[in-house]
Amino acid sequence: MTAQDDFSFADLTPDQLLHALESIGVYAASGLLPLNSYENRVYQFTDDERRRYVVKFYRPQRWSDAQIQEEHDFAAELAEQEIPLAAPLMMHGNTLHHFEQHRFALFPSLGGRQFEVDNFDQIEQVGRFLGRIHKVGQHRTFTHRPTISLEEYLHQPRALLAQSGFIPAHLENAFFQDLDRLITALSEQWHTDWQPLRIHGDCHPGNILWRDGPLFVDLDDARNGPAVQDLWMLLNGDRADQLAQLDTLLEAYSEFSDFDPRELQLIEPLRGLRMVHYMAWLAKRWQDPAFPRAFPWFADAKYWEGQVLAIKEQLAALDEPPLQLMPQW
């Protein structure tokens, strides 16, 4: 276990939070309400001039300062193009701040309601803004942040799960046999014949708020990858539903960015990569007390029984023909 694995935010007390904010000239008057974040620690508050902010404390050793700065710079580029997203505020010439062993950033507090995944008017607007985000993302790639790869999303997680001790003994053989079958199938279907660009990286419906239109939040997983990575998590329902959603997304997306239809072959492989990576992420973070509280089912045998079934279902999905665009494409 590394220092990162057993790290917790136990020393991030209310006093520590206040002192960190005061170090950049911000004085919290009320709030410090924890928001839904596990990888980092995020709090909403009101300052002494009744302005509402969100402060984000980064998990040590996950990203380097240079990688965090690339996230911030990408957000600034998007904001300059009037793309609605939560971008870090510049304070005293910097967006990334240090206080003792912690690194943090300050954001405006921007509320909104839940993005409706079955609302085609909202899907169309999201597609249009994703096209604009990717148009900016195409200008260059990240230098310090990684590119989506099988090593990060499959092979490293597989090794971590094998050493974790979480898989119940009576399921261990079946789980790893099926997991290895999935890794083999994903490796065979994965291809890198796509143009890498800077992407959101974790563009699921929970990271889109709705005001008069979409508001994109949380670029913490931004990296280089294929455009389809920011599209496939917005698809839901049966195949017919997903085809209709995809058609709406891409018709709006193409107003600003070209889309290579060959990337559609990556949707199910990317779903499989996310599945494996997610299991390993929970195992890796389990020593953080926030994780057993938030995900108590992870240590239950029923969860792992469900994962064996989910792996089999994903193997079956990989055997299905990939989604295809409507005839006008």
C-alpha cells in the first residue's frame, strides 16, 4: 500500500479549512457544507461579503501540480469561449494554492437542477456544447495529463484487485477467470485509430447541471482521449433509445466539431474499461474513511456476485454490433 492509498483527509478540520481560505484573503462567514465528492474534498460556503464559493482540496499524490494546472488552464480556455462550466478563480495571480500539505482551488458556487437524460431538447444543447468543448480541446493535447490507455484502465486495476483481498474466496476463481476473459476481449476490440484531444473525461449526467442550459462541472478527470468518451455515458435505455439519443447528440455536436464514426466501435470497450477501473478505484481508496461510509456494499459478497454477472453481461455486449449512426450520416 502506498502513501496515497492510506491517505485520509482527517487533518482537514474546519479550522484548517478556514486558515487555508484566509491564506488567499477569503474569509468564510457561513457554510463549509461538504458536497458530494470522494476523490477530493469539496465545500460550499459564503464569505464575509455574502458571496458564495466552492473550495476544492485535491487528494495528495493523485495529480502533480503541473497536471492540476493543465486542468485549470483548459477550464480557462473553455470559459474564454463562453462555454458554461465551473472554472477556478484567479486569486493573487494563481488558480492553484498551497496551504501546509494541502493544495486547493476556489470556484464560484453555481447551482442548477439535474440534467434530464431523456429530454431531447437538453440532449441537443449538451451535444452542441460538447462540440464546442472538443473544438477547443483539439487545439493541442495535454502534456502532463495522461491519455486513456489499457494499462491505466485494465492492467493496473487487475493487478490491484488481485492483491486487494476484497474478492470472496468462493468467488475468486470465477471472478478472475471472467475478468481475464473481459480484459482479453477489451484488448482485442480496443484500437487507437482516433485523434487524441483534451476531453472532459468523466462526462456523465451527474457532472452536468441545468440552468438556462447545461453547466459542465468537475474537470478532475480531464485527459487526452477520443471524443466518444465524452458522449457514451450520456446514452441510456435500450438500443433504440440510445440510437435516438446518439443521433440527437451528434447532429448538434457536428455544428462545431467533426466526429469520426469509427469511434462508435469504442463505446462498449470504454464501458468495460470504466467497469474494471471503478472496482479498482474503490479498492484503492478503501482506507479513506469516507469510502466505507459511502460504499458499504463494496465489502459485501453480494456485490462481487453481482460483478461476476456484470462482467458476463459486458462480454455479451461486446459481441453485439456497435451502435451505428442514422442514414443521414
